[in-house]
Amino acid sequence: MSFHLSYTGDEVQSLLGKAGTALQEHQDLSNYYTKKEVDDAILEETIRATIKEEEIDLLIEEIQEQAEETQSRVGKNENTLKAVEQEIGDINFTLSEVSSDFSGRLTKIEEVVGVDNANGNGATLLERVDATASAVTKLTTRISANEQAVSLLNGDSTKKGSVDYKIKQALAWESIG
């Protein structure tokens, strides 16, 4: 079936007039982008997206490097911490041994000097030392006095108070009598 339309000249002119009027009414294309403007905008966005991806990749790489460096420092710090904890443990053990040894020695000293501070009986060690020092001072004074007396007694026959002097005088009395 063949379909053929035929228009008269006036009809064609009328249709063309209507088409011309429609074109004239819609001639302002300032709100539309040209093909070049669209291509440039797409290229610009593509470049921006590529740069952003590269920046993101660089940032991710930098963050990964920082994370690895931090992990390395954490590992070193953990090793240092373990060494410090071991050292503290050694010091605590040594302090415990020294404390135990000191306590044992103090108990022995208290036993030797007869101090019973656990029950509140007897003098403290310091009081015992002070009392002993006082007794030594008194004894030293007596020894000094005795040395002087012995020195006098041991003097020769011309020294008044010496044994030889007294014997000499006793002999002299005997010869008088």
C-alpha cells in the first residue's frame, strides 16, 4: 500500500510559516551548552577526578607508611617496656632479699643485746648503745685515775707517795728506833 500525501503550494507555505514561527520563538539558545562547552566540562571533571584519585592514592600511601612506622615504634616501645618490667622485677627481688637479710640481721643484733621490742620489753638498740657509751666513758675516767695512781706508786724513792719513797721512810724510822 502506497501512501502519498500531496500538498498544495499554499498548504506548504502555511506549514513552512508555522515552522518558521516555531523556530523564531525558540531561537534563544543561550541557556544551552555548545558541544565544545560540554566536551571541555567533561574533560575538566575527568582531570579533577584523576587528580583526586592520585591525591587519595598518595594520602593512602602516606597513611600506610605512618601506620607502619607507628607499628614499628610500638614494637620497640613494647620491647623497651618488657626490659623495664624485667629490670623492675629484678630490683624488687633484690630489695626483697636485702629486706629479708636486714630483718634477719636486726633480729640477731636484738638477740645479742637482749632487746625484745616485739613485746615492748627492754630498751631499744639505740638506748642500749647510749647506756654502753656512758658506761665506757665512766670506765675510761676511772682507768685514767688508776693509771695516775699507779704512776705515782711506781715513782722513784724521791717522789712523795711512791712505794719506794714509803719504804725508804719506813727504813729510816727503823734505824731511828
